[in-house]
Amino acid sequence: MLRRMILCGAACLTLAGCDALSGAVLEACAVPDVEQARANLGDVEQYSMAELSAGMRDGAFSSEAITAAYLERIAELDDAEDGPQLNAVLSLFPDALDQARASDEARCDGGDVGALHGIPLLVKDNIEVDGAVPTTAGSTALSDNVTDRNAPLIQRLEDAGAIIIGKTNLSQWANFRSTNSTSGWSAVAGLVKNPHRLPYNSCGSSSGSGSAMAASLAAGTVGTETDGSIMCPSSANGVVGLKPTVGLVSRTHVVPISHTQDTAGPMTRTVTDAAMMLTAMAGSDPADAATAEADAQASDYTAGLSADALKGMRIGVMRSQVGDNPAIIEQFDAALAVMEAQGAVLVEIEDRGISDADQEALGEAEFLILLTEFKADLNAYLATTPKAVTTRTLADLIAYNTANAEVEMPHFGQELFEQAQAQAGITDPRYLEALKTTKRIAGVEGIDRLLRENDVAVLVSPTLGPAWRSTLGDGDTFSGPSASWLPATSGYPHLTVPMGGIEGLPIGISFYAGKWSEGLLLKAGYAYEQASNKRLTPQFRTE
């Protein structure tokens, strides 16, 4: 582990000693000094995570130079009064540069500790990271939630050498407080802006992770999803997003909504970067029963990424999920043409994967599951927080929000909190039946059936329409059909890759398939990405 550790050789036993030896050690292992590394680096926003890693291995860059460059971009684009003020970054760890220096010195002392050695990341602020920064889920009720513990997924990233430099803003409580919420708003940090067009929404609930990644405020970011919370902000901000199979990545020490649907995942510049992060994040956790198979299923997801991966691959085109927006249809058809040119066999599927009756049943079942599990899971989480956190139950939070409505509820209410509080609990027969309903409709009779009956490996559709103008107090205005629902409710993986843009606003294309198919999705997405190159560079337009 590199966090808050200075490792510069066996003779270096104190911080002062490290300072004295640091120059000599760095010179001995060809890590350039900060000034030279910054000159070599140039504009950090031009690099992928893989390119930054290669530059450090080759001795051209240093983690300290890279981290300093990202911190400068955060100050310029997220904080400065004369900048776009994205509000994407909620907090920074004060020891970020110390971590970076330790990473450089550790590289000298013993070589790379992992594939992410020295790579600066930002993490959604519903995920615990050991250090002086609280995990707030965007609420002032958790302002004292400094737990001094790492979520296992964070520990895995740090064990692979990553540096967590800060926390990203989010839709408060991961967008599960009100039916009229505005994505990207939290009481702690305000509204996240879309770096492509600032008045437009960054979607959610991983709003800050999407905005920060698009604006290159870190080499990679981590988001979480229950239903669409990685996919939508990734698509809306023009980045790669991966929602893994539920159970591939630990949820321990992550502020929960639903143990049936919650998962964390990478949000990155490229598919390769997402594969690098997922390789580090995936694995079993004894404290999270859902991850029992993760060690057996996890792999090096960068292995086998090839520009030729689409050759001969049968792709199911979910034509019923395209919608009627001519601009989206045009972009999607162009993406299909790219895949076909790469040798993919396209199979048109008019079947939505779900009947009208089942659509209603799935919606009701998912809602009941989320309400029931939110109450149970959040109460269990709050019971583990430090004594300084006085809101120990969902009922306490409801009372806190009412007492602090001017801060916590200036734009929308807490009707989802209240509905969740009214649920009977996880032994309720209606809830147990709802669990069976979602797995049957979304999984066995949904995605699994579509793949089997059409003899295809992967399903594709537009992820969502472009972002909408943010209107606090008036909720969200989603456009186009969403690809998130069936993968979210089945617990299956889902990858979105930039597909282009409409009036300067990005849109993504979705790849999804059955349980544990992350490797396949990444291969398909990588081949499409390499052939299409549709990532948009943010312009920070004010209209």
C-alpha cells in the first residue's frame, strides 16, 4: 500500500531521511525531477491512463508530476471563480502529492507494485476511502462520517498502485431520495455541470465522476450504479463506463441502495483504461456474500483486447430500443456500419425483450426491491458509522432532513425516503416474490432469451439520448429509450462507449450480455472504439 507511506529504500527510516535521500534515489532509478517530468508531460488531458502508465514505466513521467497536473486542472476547471466551476470534485485528500511522491520512490525501491502504479483516481463520495475526508453521499447528515477505513474495492485499487486524490460530487443519496430530484445536485457541493455544455445536466447519480472524467480531472474515476447511475453519466459526458455483474466488485463500505442491484464500476477515457481498473477492482470479499464467485470469474480484462475482436462476432441490434429521434438513429446506424466494416455479423432484433405486461410487473417489482432494501441496507450501514454521525437510521435521516430542509431540501423532497421507511422488511413475502420476478423477466426471459433465440454474443443499442438542460426543482428530462433497465435488474454487465454527439452533447452506445460477460463486452467495445474514435473533447460552452 502506498497511501501515506514514504518508501525510498531500506536505509530510509524517517520522513526526514526520505527527503534527504529522495533526489539520489529518484536519479538512480531514472525518475525525472518534477520540473523535467512536467515538461515531458505537457498537457495531461491528452493522455489515457494506459499512456500515463507507460510514460512512468519508461522514465519520462512521474506520478508527482501527473498528480500535480490534475490538481491544477481541478483548481482551474472545478474551483476557480473565473472558470467553468464544474462542481464535479467534492473534496481532495490533503496528502495527494505525498502519495504521488511515495509512489515514485516505491517504484525506485522495488519496481511497480501493480498495473495502476502512480495513477491518480477520483472516487464517488458514497465510497469510503481511509483518510481525513468524510464519506457524505452528498448529505450534510454525514459530514462527520470519517470512518478511517477503505472499502475493499479501494484497497484493491491501492494495492495495484493507484492514488486516490479525492471524492467526486454525486446526486445526493445516489438519486434515491425524491422522484423529482435533479441529477447531480447534492447539499454538500451543489450541482454538477456537464463540461460539454455547462447549463446541461451531467446525469447521475455518478454525476461528478462522469463530469470529472470528461474534463480530465483525473486519469480515471469510480462510479456506482443501481439502475443507470454509471451508464447515464458516462453517456451524457462522453466517457467509457462499465457496470459490472453484481457480485464481481465488493460493495462493503459503500453507502447502499440495494444489495440486489448495487455495484461499483470504472468510468474512464478509453475501454483499455476501464479494463485496467476493473482488473484491479474485481474480486471476492468475505463481507459481501454476493462476491463469492468473483475470484473465480475475475481475470486480466486487458488481455485479448484486439482491434479485430468484432470479426465474425454476432451482434444483436436492439432496434426496438433506438427510439424515434432522427439524430440518434443516424448516429446508431453509423456505429453499426463501423462494426459491420470490422467484420461483425449484425442481427436485427425487433423484440424488446419484455412484454407490456411484464414491463409493468418488472417496474413494480424493482421499485419494491429498492424501497425495501434501501431501508434495511442503509440502516445496517449507518450502524457502522462513527459515533459522531448522529443519524443512525433512515428514520433519523428523515427527521434530519425535515429539521434542515433549507439546506437539504431546497429543490425537492424526500418521498422515496418516506416510502422506504414504510416498507415491511426483507422477510415480506411480496419482496421475496419481487426478487424472483426481476430475475425471471430481466434475466432468464429477457437478456438470456434474446441472446439464445437470436444466436448472438452481445446486444447493442443507444445508451440514452443527449443530456438535458438542468432545471433545479423541475426534475430530470431524460430523452430517448434507456438501455440500463434490463442489465440493471438482471444484475448483468453493461458497457457504454462514446458514439458521437448531438449539438455538442455526447451520446453513447451500449454493449450488454449475460452474467460474467465483462471480458466479451470489453473486447467488443474496444474494437468498436478503435475503429470509430468518437470521443468528444469538452468545449465548456456556456449555452
